[in-house]
Amino acid sequence: MRNVNDPRQKRLIDVYEGVISEAGWRMIADGWQGVVRHVVLHELPALRLGDDLDEFLGRPSAELFSMSGLLLLREFFGWTMPQAHEAILFRTDVQYALNLEPGFEISQRTIERYQARLVEDGDLAADLLTRVTDRLVCALELNVSRQRLDSTHVFSDMASFGRTRMMGVRAAVDYRGHPSDGSDERRPGGGARHGRSASTGTSGRDVAGGLKRRMGLGRLRVRGQPAVATALLLKIAGWNIARASKTQNMRDYVRQQMLQEGRSGLARGCGALWASTWTSLPTLRLAICDILSTWQPTRWHGNNRWVTAV
């Protein structure tokens, strides 16, 4: 059965109050965690990820929005499957970003099934990238009509060459890049093709280099066209989230969403009250016992009077 919880639904009691400090909340508001939770999580294609599940029959599945976000974060950080499993079980910021409660449990095998489902559906990763990018553009009110395009080389998890083979590959690269007469002049197309953008001042080489360094785009962990295409699309979506979280407009937007969620209002007060009651439970139990020791049960008498029951 599909288990879908709208991330935009507000909680009456904040389960993270007392778990994350004030400094941690500021980091969440200024980092990728706030962007994932309050901007893009509700836009992920959760229903498509679980379209093979029945709407009413069967055991409830894992929460589909959270699973979609976890698969995105896995490629975002380049986690292996065991690392992704540990992150969703032990990291509080990941649980908050995915709209999960502390103490959430899931098996690694379940995550692997959703990963396989994502790879099998060739258009699901592309749909996720489109939704995330459109949502970020809308939140930042960007004009992308003159956005420039670029290209870079991406390698899958291929076999490593030995020294002899590497010498042959290097010679072939030098031969294709230089003319046969031995001069230093490069052939057309063999030089740098990454020009600097006139509108942003950012070169394509800077963007490609950032993708390879930050997202591990230079060498993927997978091979095969479906898995490589899925990893590429999710890594680019993660890169867009990382770049958007660095802008002041996005940070202001996330802070506004957190205030509307009740981060400093009713939900926060209820969470603090619940935390204080929980920590003072022994004192509360003693107070209840004192009240019960002085109370005597009563019953209704026939003469319309309250009398003490013997």
C-alpha cells in the first residue's frame, strides 16, 4: 500500500525540539537541509516511485517522498548503499530534511529496491531533475531564458588500464590534439572550448570542475546506460540544490517557510512543554501519587447527596 505524507503538512508537536540546538537550526536554514525539506521535497515524483503499489491493499510501504529524497541525497553526496542506510538511521539532519521522525527504521534491502525501481523507469530521474530545477527557479524568481549550455566528459565505473595501455591511450590523445608536423599549434576543436559567460561571468570549466569535485561526476560508481543516466540526472539535481542553498534569497525563503511552520511559534512552544514534561516525569509521577493518596471515591446516594464510598 502506498504510504504518502505531504511534507507541507504542519505538526502540532515538533519532535525535533530539544534534539537540534539553536546553532543547528541556523545551519539547517542556511544549508541544503532546509532547501530539501521546505522547497523541493514535496515536488519529488513520489507517486511515480510507488506506482506499482496498490492504493489501499497490502502492508504500508516506506514513505515515498522520503525515499525519493533519500535516493537524491545518495547521489548528491556520493554515498554507497550502506552509507545511505546509516545516514537515514543515525543523522538527525537527514531525517529532518526527509520529513522523518527520530527513531525511523528501514532496512538496506528496502532502499536497494527503490533504487532499482528508479533505474528501471528511465524517465523517473529526468522527471525528478525537471521538478527540482523548476521549483528552485520559481523560488528564486530566476530568468533562465539566456542560460548557456556546456558539456564535459563523464566516465562510468570502467576497468583501470595498466601502464602499457595507458601509454598507448596517452599517445592517441596527443595525436588527436596536435598536428602531425610536430608544431605546437592546436587543431581546431582541440583547444579550450569553455568560454566565459557574458551574463554571469562564470566559465563552463568552473561549473564542470565544481560538478566533478563536489558531486563526483568525473568518475561514477555505476556502469551501464540506465544506471549512468540516472546517476547523472540525480547528481545534477543535487548540484542545483547545493548552489541554490548558497544564495541569500534562498536562505531568506527557507527561513520564512520555517517561521510559517511554527519554528518559533505554537509548535515550538508545545515541543518545549513536551520536552520539559518528559524530563520531569519522576516528579510528575510523585505529584500524581500524592493526589491519589488524598482522594476518596464517591458514589451518588439516593437522597441526592455525595457520600464517601466505604
